[in-house]
Amino acid sequence: MSCKVGILGGTFDPIHIGHLVMASFALDEFNLDKVIFVPNGNPPHKMAKSHRMHRLDMTKIVTSYNKKFEVCDFEILKDEPSYTIDTVRHLKRDGDEIYFIIGADSFYYLETWRNFDKLKKECYFIAFDRISDVETSFEDDIKIFNKKYDAKVLGAKMPVIDVSSTLIRQRVKDKKSIEFLTLKEVENYIIEHNLYSEKEE
């Protein structure tokens, strides 16, 4: 049976409410059957701050609350750099439609991704822009991009959620509350394992 499968990749260091809202909106807006969260192992563009198994565990905690959320450890268990083309091909089953979920910032350099010419044939992209009172050219930019690169990028909107993993890590380091920035269970996990502190496990 074919499925419409969303993929949301990231370092998830830690995973936070912004990631969850993006995944939830993608499910509803595009009638996806599920969203698979893919924590990066060794992203080619940035380094993770905490041990990869902690990031995997925190992602599993979060996804357990929605039966349409899943976790894939394909990237995080690899020692070599992870690339989207490999992940998409690993997860794609015969007849499935893959929707790779990205933010507006990633959309604007999408054509620079490794093997983009092959990747664009393997999946759709859902590019999220933030809902704003200020008119933007985002939808027009997507149309121009799709025509130029013969790609399948779908535009979507989500609320402005000014939360980042960097903010959470800094607040933990400064011994400040991260309540409501991520799930309580993730907060408890961070405390239990001394993540993002001077004495990280």
C-alpha cells in the first residue's frame, strides 16, 4: 500500500516545539500518512553539541506522543557524513510519495544540496515560511524555482515560533528555565543526563 510520507531531518539538539509544529502542519496541510523524524549523525554543514544517542533518545520521546510520527536512525548511526539523497532512497518504498520538509532558509539554497539533480526526481519538498503581516515574495520565489530547476517544491505557512535549539542549550547552560520550549519529558531528560551544561554526560 502506497503512502504519503513526510521526512523531517535535523540535528534535534535538542528537538523543540518548532519542529513539532512544522511536522504537525505538514501532516494536516498535505494529508500525509506519517512524518518520519531523521536525526542527523554527522551533518556535513554543522556539528552537533551532544552525543548522537542522546539526540536520538530525545526524538523518540517526542514522537511517541503522535501515532503518525516515527523516528529513523539511518543517519544517526552512520559515522560518515549524511546526505538527503541517501536518506530519501533508504526510506522510499514502491509507490510511496516522499515529502521532504524544510524551512524557508533551506529553500533558498536547495539547489546547492548534494546530488540535487537526482534528489528532485525522488521527492517533493514542503517549504515552510512564517505567517507574517508583511507581504513576501516566497510563493513567487517557489514558482520561479520550480520552473528553473524542474523541481517539486510546495509552499506552506506556519506560525512564527521563535525557539531554537541554540536558545535552549544556552538557557540550560545559564541555568534558566526551558519550560514550554520543548516537551517536559525532554526537559527532564536533559536534566537527568546533564546535557548542555559544563558537566555534560
